[in-house]
Amino acid sequence: MREYFVKWVSSAYVAGLYLILPLMPLLASVVFLRKKYLLDYVGTVKKSLVHIRALREGPVRHYFGDVMGNVSAVPVEIQGYCAKCGNCCMDRRCLFLEQTAKNEFECGIYHSPFRRFSNCGSFPLNQHDIERYACPSYFVAEFVPIRIVKNLGEMQTAN
């Protein structure tokens, strides 16, 4: 039942994005306080279309199913750092991704308070996230259970 709900909500969300596509440059400029999206209206609409197509490949379902659904399959610990490769930004198809140097990218809305409502703030949530975008720097730390022994001296004398 939950799976169907997530699929329905995801489809409705993507359909809504297609409907407001002509307004995306204006909305992005107002919400993120960056006039560049409106000044390059045609470019922003084209990038928005690429962005929406990339969202359809899984990030929307991931957000509604895992991030908002508080998935229980979150590993104990994910280690690593952001290598600024842009892979996690829907394979460099995110509307807000900006190239800062050769092979180096940065989120154009990183400091926006609205960013926390996106998938971006949850990356990487699990091993599947890391593999999906071929992330070169994050990894799931192996969980090694620790066995607590009261007193090693007492154990040796008891045997």
C-alpha cells in the first residue's frame, strides 16, 4: 500500500513540475533570491526540463519513500566527504548545480533554508545512494559488533 502511495505522490509531483515549467525561472529567482534564473529565462527552462527528467529516474520516489518516510534501512555510519564531483546532483543534471572549476561543482542554493527540504540534504542515505551516483568519496562503514568483557582478570581466574 505504501509503495503505491509513494508512486502516486511521486507521479503527481513530477506532473506538477511539468505544469509549472514556464514559471520555474521566476519561482527559482524569487525562492532562492538569485535573479540569474529569470535573466536567463530560456536557459533556465531548458535546464528545468533536464532537471525534471532526471527527477523521474528515481530521486522523487527516493525522497517521498525514504527521506520523508524515514527509511529504517539507514546504515549505522556513512563516512567520507564531498568530492564536489557533481555526481550526486542527478549526474550533474540538477538545475542548481554550478561548475566552479574543471571537474568541480557546487550547489548554487547550498545556503538556502529551502534546500533542507530536498533530497540533497540527505545524501548519502544508504549504500544504494552511493552506488546510484558512483560517488567516489562516501562509503558505508562496516558495522563491527563490540563484545564487552567485564574484567579480563576475573575471566582468566574463573577458567
